[in-house]
Amino acid sequence: MIVFIDDRPVRLTGSKKGDKLAQIADFDRVVDARLESLKAESLYGHLLLLNATPATSERLIGLLEEADISDLLSVTLQCLDKDAVETRIKSLYKVVKAGGGVVTHAGRMLLIFRRGVWDLPKGKLDDGESSKAGAVREVEEETGAVVSLGEKICTTYHTYTMNGSRILKRTKWYHMTLVDDAKLAPQAEENIEKVAFMEPKQAQVALAGSFSSIRHVVEQALLAKQPKA
């Protein structure tokens, strides 16, 4: 699980064999939660928290909301009980479910331009709506493109605050292919100014100023399309 908090990726990994963890030398700061308390001055560069518990994750989220994290790039929690930590994090937020897609056609992908940045089409699910149905509906509403649903890419979580409440948006992302672009147009009601198909490298450049979670989705989508050795 990766949670994007204030656009910083917070990765959860377990302590079991097979769980992937980068070399300790790859991190700028390492804190062992069994030996010391997490402090604001540790929030810089790439941070590794060893032996993290649910209480550690709650302490981290509090600091991320209160402290200056302008120098923080990422956090990795090596959890004693990964499921328990994930459950605690989710309990601190109201979870909102959404769906979105990476639409491709002739080797290009469809992006939208909204609020000054390039983005991917996505949106909240209606009551009782499945992630797959909601993802297709939102993509078609926001871009005017008729699409065909493909395989799931990944699930992202990102946080924000609305009316003083903590929100955790869970978005399931899918590969999609273009069926008809005759009515391709930005949805003005959602503050979308432009829609455009871009080559993969062009899209990655355009998304350089976008959100970390969106770049993560595109990276996963492109990785899935690479031929397997």
C-alpha cells in the first residue's frame, strides 16, 4: 500500500520474507520505532521507519499535518503487522471511493488539463456503483471519449482535507482503449480546460508538474505494457 499524504508517498511494507525493502543505505534517515520516538526533525529526504506499529503510523500522520515537510521526499514504514497499520491509517480518515483510467489509442494516452496541471480522468463512484463502471463513466464524462475497459492497473490512496475533515480517496485505475473520439471535449463543469492524446514520453514530461500519485499510475501503466523477458 502507498498513501500519498500532501503528495508525499508513504509506503507500507511488512517484515515477512519476500516483502520488498530497499537497502538501508538508500535512505537519508532511519528511525527504529522500538528505540526512539519519531520527531519532526526526522522528516527530510527519504525516511525509513523500522518496526512501525499502528501508533507509529498515527504519530507520523500527525507530524505530516503539523510540521514543515518541505524537505521530505518519501516515507517507508517497515511494519511489524502491515494489516494492522493499514487499518489504523484508514480509520483516521473518511474513505471516498473513486475510479479512473489510462486511455490509450495508437500508442498515445489521454490526459486532461485541470486547475493548472495535466492529470488523468477520474472521479468519485456513485452509490452502489462498481469501480469498473464508475471508472468508465467518469472517463467518458470528463473527456467525451467512448472507451472499452481493460485490466486493472493499480489502486492509489491520497489524502486531503474538506470542511475540516480528513479524506482518504481510494482510486482504482484501469487500462482503457479508445472506441470513439467523435465527441472528445473537456467537461467544463469539472473545470477541465483541455483533453489531449500524447505519446508516452510527452505525457511523462507534461505530468512532471502534476501529482506524485498520477505519475505513479502512469509508471505502472507503462510498466504493464512492457514485454516480459
